[in-house]
Amino acid sequence: MIPLRYQMVIVWSDEDNCYLVHLPEFPEQTYRTHGDSYEEAARNGEEVLQLLLEEDGLPLPKPTLVV
């Protein structure tokens, strides 16, 4: 498993009635996945991030350092 060192932003959406997950270093889409609970959204976000990192030929963005 590749260590996950990328940002994940999870926000509540009243419109969608769920938590939405944004991966800032992968800006192709504003929101990548969602979940009915914060924990589910985080798990789904980690799964999407893992799939993105495993794609062959995809240039990986540099992780943003958060201090």
C-alpha cells in the first residue's frame, strides 16, 4: 500500500445531503466521492486516492506540505 500524503477536504452538502470529498492535488474534478457519514466519506476518499496513485502512466502531483 502506498502511504497517503495528500490532502483530503471533507465538507457537508445540504444540497446533496451527504459529505463530499475533495482532493486538492487532483483538481480534475471538484468532488471525487462522498459518504453518508464523515467516516464513510474519509474511507471512500482514501480508496479513491489509492486508486489514483496506482494508475499506470498518471503523473503524480507533488503533495502539498501542510504545517
